[in-house]
Amino acid sequence: DFPPADRGFHNFDEMNAELDKAVQDHRAIAVRSSIGRSYQGRDIPMLKISDNAAQDENEPEVLFNCNQHAREHLTTEMCLHIINRFTDGYATNPAVKSVVDSREIWVVPVTNPDGSVYDVASGQYQGWRKNRQGSGTDTNRNWGYRWGCCGGSSSNPNSDTYRGSAAFSAPESAALARFVDSRVVGGKQQIRAHIDWHTFSELVLWPYGYTYNNTAEGMTQQEYDRFARVGTEMARTNGYTPQQSSDLYITDGSTTDWMWGKHKIFSFTFEMYPSGGGIDGFYPDDEVIGRETARNDAAVDILLREAGV
Ligand SMILES: NS(=O)(=O)N[C@@H](CCC(=O)O)C(=O)O
Ligand SMILES: [Zn+2]
């Protein structure tokens, strides 16, 4: 479990309990499901938030996934904050209600349960990033769009950016990709927008990560300009820095390159608080959870708006 001083963070069991509570308290607008199992066999839960959540309605869909990197526990709190905001707020906040009534929101709070559990299991943070398959795969280098193409990942299993033995060799990235593939209905991808939540550095990142070029196959100037415009608009609300993923460093096999490259999903990576610091930047005090999750409310609302454009 988390060290005593950081018990404000939800461990895997507490996260699961939060999902069950959201369903119990908001049965009409919250439905729990699973995208599959981790390497060690843990269920990877997902919550759907929408009016008539048990039905697939013809409404734009938005996906949020968190804690793909094990040590980035603040992102699990971000996904739980999104869940609480759009369920608890439904009955009291008309703006929240109109969003929930016009969208289907998918939330995966812990994309990498094995790594996340391992990182805190001993009561001392391990600084762990990857999944727990062999020496660990960096699932954010394991996606199948231009996998391993461009020096943005490692072939060394001991590296923190090990891309895996093949695209989607990691059960966790494969499970999330399988879910997204399943949202192609009548030949049309129903998910319109997505955020993959990470820490840290306070950045809003858009594809592509595999190339320094703004435009490339599958990314026209107009499409790039929309990413930059909306990315900048979101960053203005949370004080993060907006930039193309590759402006940080080249990454290949990343989640957002696949979301856009394969499905044209308007997909961003958010790097949350703090803006800097060494390894301890991954372990902020639990006192910041409320502030640093609510800090992204306006950006989340912008993305939910954009899903309807
Ligand atoms: N969360 S993090 O690992 O420090 N940064 C991400 C950046 C992701 C990206 O550039 O798309 C990564 O390297 O996978
Ligand atoms: Zn990360």
C-alpha cells in the first residue's frame, strides 16, 4: 500500500471500490465493465458514464485512460476525479448534466494494474514505470502504429522504454486497443476524442511523437493546426505547456500516435503536476490531489466539446 503519509492516493482495491460506489450511487448513468486482464491476471476495469448508460446511444464518445505508467499514481486520481465530477455532479450541475446527456464517456483509471500495485506493494515506492511482463514492457511504446520505427523506444528488455517483443505484446495495451477497435460501429469509430494521462512536467502533447515533422502520412496541415489550436486552448486553462509530442522527445509505438494514426481519434497526452523535479516528481504529496485534478476540469470540458465538432 502507499506510505502512511500518502494514503490519500487510491490503491488498486480502493480504486475498484470507488468504481463500485459510483455505480451503486448512480446506476442510471454509470456502468462498470472490463477491457480485459493484465499480464498477471488482474482485471482492468472501465466505467461508462452517460444517460441510459446501459444502451449504446448515437452520441459522440470520449475515452480517458490513466496510470499506464505504474509510478504515475496522480493520474489514477485524475480519472477518479473525472468519474466523481460527472456522476456526482449530474443531479446538481446543469452543465455537467448536459455533457453526460450528450456524450458517452469511457474511463479506465488503471491501465497498468500489475505495475501500479508493484510500485507500492512494499510500502516503499519502487519508481517502477512498465508492466510486470518479464523485465517489463513500456506499454506506451508497445502500440502498433509505427511500432519501433524511429528510435523512440528500446529493444533492450531492461530499458525503461522497452517496446516489447512485438506490437501489442503487452496484454494491457492490447486490451485497450481491442476495446477501441470494438468501437468501430457501422464502419465508423464512435470514439471522437481521447486523453492518455501521465505525469509529470505539466504538458499538453499531441501527435505525432514518432517524427519531428508537423505533417506526415495521416496528418494534414489542417489536422495539425486543429491539434495545436485546441491543445493551446486547453493549456491556457491549466497552465501546462502545449506542444507536439516529439518536441519533448521522439517516441514510437505511443498510445496517441495509434489513436490518431489508426482511428483518427482526436488524442492527447497530458503530463500532469509537477512541472519538474527528479524521481520524486512522480510522488507528490497527497495534499495536492484535489487541486491538481480539478486544475484540468476546463481542459476536459474543452475536449468533451470538441468530440461533438
Ligand atoms: N509520462 S512520461 O513517460 O514521463 N512521458 C511520456 C511522454 C509520452 C509522449 O511523448 O507521447 C512517455 O515517455 O511515454
Ligand atoms: Zn508516463
